[in-house]
Amino acid sequence: METYDENDIRYQQAKRQVERLRGFYGHLFSYIAVNAMIVVYNIKHLEHGESYFQFKNFFTATFWGIGLVAHAIITFLPNISFVKNWEEKKIRKLMEKKKN
């Protein structure tokens, strides 16, 4: 098994990406669990003849879903080249500043 130096930039970047993924998957699990409970609650409390397909029943899922999509973009799109290049330049700049 290969060991990694914790000061290695690539190690730090990989560690940060794993932390982002863990946070996103936790967010996704919460979204699914909470919205499943809301659906069950809403179905149990429908009036006789009332349709489930009303905006009030989808309010939380809709707006929380927008936040979840934003979290997914932040998590999965840092691999785009311009973001990755910016990160690397910023890291080098901060390391040089720390040396001086």
C-alpha cells in the first residue's frame, strides 16, 4: 500500500474533493428522506376528493431541490479546466507568499 504525504498538493486536492462528495451525498440523503416523509404526511392528510398535485405539496421539494442542484454543481464541476487551473494558480501564489 502506498503512503501519501499530507503536504502534497494533489493529496490535499483529492482529500478536499472527497469531503465535497461526502457533504453532497449527505445532503442528497437528507433531501430524499425528508421529502419522502413530507409526501407520506401530505397523502395521509388529504381531504376527501382533494388532488395531491398542488404546489403546496411540492414547495419544499422544489426549492430544496434548487439548492441541491447548486450543491451538485459546486461538487462535480470543479473538474472543469478553468476552475482547476485557477485553483492551482491560487495555491502556488499562496505558497510563494508563505515562503517570503
